[in-house]
Amino acid sequence: MSLKIVKLDTAPVNFIATEESGETAFAASAERSSLAHGELPTVTTTLPKREPVIVTFATTFVTIFLAEIGDKTQLSTLLMSAESHQPWVVFLGSGAALITTSLLGVLLGSWISTRLAPKTVETAAGIMLLIISVMLFGDVIFG
């Protein structure tokens, strides 16, 4: 979408967005004959910055690592390792399964992010987690 500012004594000025290190600079382009002194007005605004890759990686690792400790997947892996007496084969199988499920989650999340606004995704995720929490709470009470 193009932003136009109309001065009464000049032609319309069009702003073009260019991304520079997390910020968007709007450089005005206009018919040069309509601008005084040949200077282009510049308006700078700040967009939300992307997190550095290491922060995203560390946040993902810690969140998933803490969520997986002691859950049923880890207990299943523990039991399979104990029963089979082949811990490295169980490790490779469970690792491949976790990588595959993570890949599916990342691909689905990437696809959803192209279709929905981040706020909508956050709201939907919050509602789904709330529903799961209520169901688990109900399961504990009425069991």
C-alpha cells in the first residue's frame, strides 16, 4: 500500500519502504521538480525487530527440553530401552521420531504463518492450550 501526502503547493509525495537492520526507512520519491532544494524528505519508523537466531534457538531448545523431561514420551523411551537391551537403537529411533514430529510442527507453523496474522495464531494457540488444560483438569477431577 502506498502512502501519499499531498501538500497544497506541491505534487503528491510517494513513500517507498526499504528495510535496513530491523528498521524501515521511508524514502520519499516525488517528482523532483516539485520538491524544494532537491532534498528528499525521509521518515523513519521502527518495526518490531526479529530476535537473533541464537535467542530463537536457545528459547526453543530450553522450552522443548523442559517440556519433554519426564513426559510420557521419555518414560516410553526408558521402558523400550530397558526391555530391548539395545539403548542406542532406541535412542536413534526415538530421536528420529522427535525430529520428524518437530519437522511437521515447524512446517505446519510456517504454513499457518503465511495464512494468518501472528496475533490470530497466538490467540488460537492460547485457546487450544486452555481447552487442553480444562480437559486435563476435568480428567483429574472426574477421572
